Amino acid sequence: MSMEQVNVNIGLLGCGTVGTSLLELLYEQREAILQRTGLEIDVTKVSVRDLSKSRNVPIEQSLFTDDPKQVVESAEVDVVIEVMGGIDPSRELISKALELGKSVVTANKELLAAHGEELYALAEQSGVDLLFEAAVAGAIPIIRPLRESLVGEPITRIMGIVNGTTNFILTKMSDEGMPYAEALEEAQKLGYAESDPTADVEGHDAAAKAAIIASLAFGGRVSSSDVYVEGITEITPEDLQFAHRLGHCIKLLAIAEKQDSNGEESLCVRVHPSMVPLSHPLANVQESFNAIFVEGDSVGDLMFYGRGAGGQPTASAVLGDLIDASCNIKRSSSASIGEFRSIRISPVADLETRYFLEVEVDDRPGVLAQVAAVLGEHNVSIQSMEQEGLESEARLIFITHKALESDFQAAIDALDELQIVRSIGTVLRVIGID
Ligand SMILES: NC(=O)c1ccc[n+]([C@@H]2O[C@H](COP(=O)([O-])OP(=O)(O)OC[C@H]3O[C@@H](n4cnc5c(N)ncnc54)[C@H](OP(=O)(O)O)[C@@H]3O)[C@@H](O)[C@H]2O)c1
């Protein structure tokens, strides 16, 4: 029996890094896609901002427009691919496409983290697809596993290295002892970091991805404003050396974790530099690679690893979604994302975790006892301690047992008041293998 052939016309909003790679991949794979799926995919419109830019893409110049509405509204476009980024005008354009009954594939984490719920609802109402595998961790299939394979799994925690730029910087600082500014400069030279690196190094890019992952994993409404964020700009090569000596590395983790406070379920969603035991699989994720570690009651531990960005890897994820959406058109069906319930987001003050704490103190007898007493008074107990003599002062390094964040922060404030404390150094949350 020969496979029924169906022609699907697509329109692209944007033809930059991802759009160009997508067109190359699509034309390279066109025959193979037709043979495997019966889909004949044609590009019928592409919108860009600047029509005069020269573009090395395998499509005719006449298909380009600088009016993105023409892509969305064209009767010759069945599926809209949004790879232009930003919230406006992408939000309005995607909404319009969905209202017109067109499936949409997007790589736009920023938009979905802020307005995902309204767009998912529009897709549901129109009975079309809104697919976004490329929005989180580029080429790594994590959205589809969360939407489909793991939809019945009682997930307890997800931790991800979802920003390649910061992972590259931390790897350079750790392996080569480079200061932060030098590692950032190298990342910019190699094209891993933008000229304005704020969104990456301050953790906002990872926070958008954390919100999307948390919504899907826990079926709750989470937006980027619910995510507690700390970046990596304060981390020093010395911190990384200390971490290593204590059997840990430092990674910028996006974490979404289920909590149960007095029978009430809540979610803590956060992005911050974390000390990760060297024996944990996430500790081996180096350079600009990404990984997402999923912990579930039934499934146990799973790790998804690969290239989190770059034109070609991201285009691969977009193409997978495009074929999926096109197959659904062929079958007259669509993928449902289901309904997100409202879920309590717990403040970071309610978090219970272990901490790494560095304190510089006067080098005289009785100092350690005073510091330990203050920690104890605030319900923070010490798991391990190291002491190092400096010139006229000493450095104390603690790893604590699990403590409540609000207690720990109160302990830090109290330590800062002690006369023998010269300064509070690095403070990091420590991820346990538990
Ligand atoms: N690059 C990656 O590695 C990567 C990875 C994962 C996800 N993503 C996501 O993929 C999306 C695209 O990223 P990219 O790196 O391909 O971006 P990019 O290289 O900057 O390309 C953006 C494209 O959109 C067009 N465009 C931008 N604003 C526009 C506007 N207001 N009106 C009309 N056209 C507009 C630009 O036109 P001109 O060409 O004329 O300037 C360009 O063709 C973003 O949401 C990004 O977060 C990217």
C-alpha cells in the first residue's frame, strides 16, 4: 500500500541563525521526509526585518517580505514557524495564526515563559498545534518527553543546566582558573555569549526555561516572574577551587521542586549557582553542553543531554515539531497540552537545603566556637568544616546539614554582626544526592 502524499505549506517568521539552519536542513531532508511520512513540505513565505540583507538560503528572493502579518494571514501558509524571538510582535502574530486555525512551531522561550498559558489555551480552542521543543535546551528532546512520555509520572524534582553560555564560563573558570571576566570574553569571542550577556549571566534566560519546564512537569501555572533568580557574576575561580576540594563543582542550575508544607503542595522554582557533588551526572556536563535531570517516584532518575543552542541543533528540534504538526494536519488531529492548574509557588525563604558558607574571621582562639554557636542558635547545623590560616585572619569553610533558607539567612545576618567576623564570603546552596 503506498503512503498518501500531503502537501504542507509553511511560513517563517524570522530568518536569522535558527531560520537559516532550518531552511538548509529542511531542503537537505526533503526527500527523506517525503519517503518516511508522505509529507511534501514547501516554504511559501518568509518574513525578515531587513529585506536588503544578503541571505545564503535555498529559497527564492520573491518569497521574502518585511511584513510578518503576510506570513500569518497568507492562505498559502498552513504552519507558521516563529523564529524571530522577543515578546512583541511575536505574541500577537502567534495568537493571530492560532485564531486562523494554523499550527505554530516556536523556539521562543521568553514569550512562552511570560504568556504560555494564553497561547496554549488559544491552540486548544482552535484545535491546532503549538509546539515548542526548541524553546528549552535547543536540540535536547525534553518538552515532548514531559508532555507525553512522563505525563503520568509523579515527578518530584527537575534540575537542569539549561544555559550553555554560563556553563561554558564556569567550565573555563574551573578547568583553567580563568577569572569570570576573561572567561566571559572568551565565550563572546567564540560566539557562545552575546555582546550584552546580561540575560545569560544574570540567570534570566535559564529562568524562562525553568518556568516552561516546571509548568509541563508539574501541570501547574508557572511564569518567569515566579522564578527566584541569581546569576553567576559573583563566582570566583577560588570558589570553584574550594568546591573541588570539597568534592563538588559549581553549576548554574534551574530547579523546579515539589514541596509539601503541612500537607499543602507547592512548587519552588529557582535558578542559582549550586554546588553539585562530583559524583552527580550533572557534574560531568562541561563547556556549552546542556542537560536536564528528572527525578520521579516511579521512573527513578533520567538525564537528557546534548547541545542546548546553535543554529543547527535548534533547527533540528524545530524540524521535528514541524513534521509532527504536519502529520497532525494529515490526520486532522492536534496534540493537546491539557489544562494547567493553579499551584502555590513557595518563596525561596521556605526552601530547605544544604549550604556552603565561607567566613573570614580574626585568627584567635575561641572564634570557631562563636561562629558555630551563632549557626546553632539559628537551627543551622554543621556537616563539615575546613579552616585555613591567612595572614592575620582565618578562613572558615562550612557545609551545613539541611536548613531552612530563612533560618540560614538570619544566621548570616547575625554572623555579620559579630566583631570577630571580618567578612562573609561566598554562600552557595548545595545539591544533595537524595
Ligand atoms: N540561536 C540559538 O542558538 C537559539 C537556540 C534556542 C532558541 N532560540 C530562539 O530562536 C529564536 C530565533 O533566534 P535566532 O538566534 O535565530 O535570532 P536571530 O538570528 O536574531 O534572527 C531573528 C530573525 O527574526 C527577524 N526579526 C527580528 N525581529 C523582527 C521584527 N520585529 N519584525 C520582523 N522580523 C524580525 C530578523 O530579521 P533580520 O534578519 O532582517 O534582522 C531575523 O531574521 C529566538 O526566540 C531564540 O530565543 C535560538
